[in-house]
Amino acid sequence: MVVLSKIYTRTGDDGDTALGNGSRVAKHSLRVTAYGTVDETNATVGLARLHADGDLDRLLAMIQNDLFDLGADLCRPEMAKDAEAPYPVLRMVEAQVDRLEAEIDVMNAKLTPLRSFILPGGSALAAHLHLCRTVSRRAERLVVELATMEEVNVAAVKYLNRLSDWFFVASRIANEDGAADVLWVPGANR
């Protein structure tokens, strides 16, 4: 368990930060930007949960926990050295990806197929879930870019890819199972 008795440390005052393996990098490094955007995704989920209840709120709470796992995974480079760590290293696993896929399938079974693209909006919950979707897509792009330069857990990339799909399908559920989706009308304002 993590114990945070003092919130500020002053160790980052010169513009660098510690990664999970103890090494220090610039706060603007791609790795820090990637897991910072995962954290930003988590904050948007917190906003969405203000409008959710029941099963959807429970699922969003699980996603928030997964996003902390994902941040922990991304903040620790050098997966090959995990066995040398003085504590168990937390990594995303395929079961987390599989769970998202199963949840997407259950939600999507309630929906009619799309015949148009959807504009972000509808209910307050749906609009917030669309924000979650777009921020998680940005996080995914950053993690994929990071993976071209450094080792990244494949399950972490897959999780982010499925997550944005999850948010999309959940936004349709939040819009009366798609009945209140706001559809794009190409060229409507010409």
C-alpha cells in the first residue's frame, strides 16, 4: 500500500521527475507525457461518473482503477528487469483487455447498428464519455509513439485501444441505448 504523508517533495523543482525504477527524466519526456495523459483520462472518467449510476458507474470505477495500474506500468521502463525490482512490478495483463472486450460486447448487443457517425453529445453522461474517448485516444497515440522508441507492455497498448471503443459504446448506452445519439449530417450547413 502507498503511504503519502508529505505531498510536496521539491525533487522536481528543476524540471525532472523520478520514474518507477528510480531513474530521473525530464518532466516533458514522452514517457511522462504518456502516463500523464493516462492520468488525465482517469480525471475525465471521474467527471463522467458524476452522471453515472448503477452498473455503468461500477464499470467506470473499475476502469479508473485499471488506469492507475496502467500509469504504474508506464512509469516503470525496462520490463526485462522486473524480476530484479525489490517489490512486485505492476503490469497490465491481457485479462484486463479481455474484460473490456466482454463489456463492449454486452453493451453493443443492445444497440442498433450505426448508419451515420455520431457527434459527441446527447446526455451529460454521453458527452462526458465522448470526452473520455478522445482523451484516451490521445493517450493511446502517445503510448504507441513511446513504443517506437522504448519498450512498452503490449497489453498496455491493447488496453488503451479497447478503452476508447468502450467509451464510444458506453456513450451510446448513455444516450438511451442509441435512440438519443446526435447524428452527423454531412454538409448540413452548406
